[in-house]
Amino acid sequence: MAAQRLKSGERLLKKRMQVGMSLRDVHKASLEVAKEFRNRKFIVPASRLHSFETQNSTPNVYRFYTLTRVYGCSMKEMFSWYGIPWG
């Protein structure tokens, strides 16, 4: 039997659970990334992350970057969850 393919949102949720963070924890961490770059586009509100996880909506490139930093994964890995080719 073939393994069931996870949707992008399910993968985000799984990764968040693996790192032991709540939606609020991710939001707080994203504030630090935004502060580092002096750019609010890097902020991931908890409500928006919830929609990424449950509605399979796609984060913009700034939020993609933030999530890879917070979750400790590569852009290549996260892009693959969304079917985005990498190099």
C-alpha cells in the first residue's frame, strides 16, 4: 500500500508539532525575525498560520522564510511541500 501524501498544511502542522511550538509561539518568534530585518512582512500572525495549516493556503516568500527559520528546515524542503521546484 502506498503511503498517503500529506497536504502542505498538514506538513506545516506536523513540523510545528515536531518543534513543540504553539501558534502563538510561532507568532512571537516571527516578531523577532521581522525585528531583525526591520520588515513587518516577515510576521506570521497566529490566525494566518492556522489558515496555512487548515486551508492549505500558501505563505508569501517573507513568511516562507520566517517559517523555515522558526522550524529549522530548508526553503527547498518547504517549497517541495507546495510543489515548487528548487534549482
